[in-house]
Amino acid sequence: MADKPRRPDLAAMLAPLLRELISAEEPVLAAHDVSMWGYVVLSALDGSPIRTQAALAAAIGADKTRIIRDLDELQERGLIERMADPDDRRARLLAITDTGRAVKNAVQAEIQRGEERWLGELNAEERRTFLRVLGRLASRESG
């Protein structure tokens, strides 16, 4: 007879928290008229220099055709710029605008204020450790 597992699987522990976090983010995104994918795009572009649509899609784990509507909306609102790649006329380069950065920063600040509901359960040392370890796991290359 196999030994009983000592703890629940990671997905079993993380899924309820992720559902709550996403649910808490939805009204913030709606208040700023940004979709979840739009926020992901703005965050990715704010964290790196200009990149192609294909590279962006790969970086955020989205199908490059799936995010076109989001890119169109962000561009129409002046939150991103799309320009032809001088090295490959078929490719489009993306960059966040100052307005896009301001929207991203406002959304992120509001989301992170809301995250205090969960982070407030931890003491200072637990919080630092949790955020450091979560950051390390999240930045790990999949594969």
C-alpha cells in the first residue's frame, strides 16, 4: 500500500488562490477599460524594449493571432505603437507609449493594493520569502 501524500499537489493549493486573485483583478481592469490580455501585453512591453508581435506572443504564452484584437484596441487607445520592422517589412514592432505605461502602472498599483488581502496574512519575513520564491518559480523557463 502506498504512503499517503504529505501535502496537496501544488495546483490544488494554488488554483483556489488564483481564482480569487483573478476575480479580484477583473473589476480593476474593467474600471480602467483594459482586458486581462491587454494588461498582460502592457506589462510585457513595459518590461522590455520594442519587440515583434511574434516575440511578444511567445513571451506571454499567447497565440500571435489571438492577441491581434487586443493589440488593435491598445493601439486605438494610444497605449501601444506598432511600426514596421525595418529589417523585415512583414513584421510589426511593438512599444508601450507613455499613456500605456501610465495605465499599466495605475492598474498594477490598484491590483497590488488589493493583494494585501492575502499578503497581509504573512509576517514580514514570510512575505519576503514568499515573493522571492514565487518570483524565482515564475521566472523559471518552462520545459
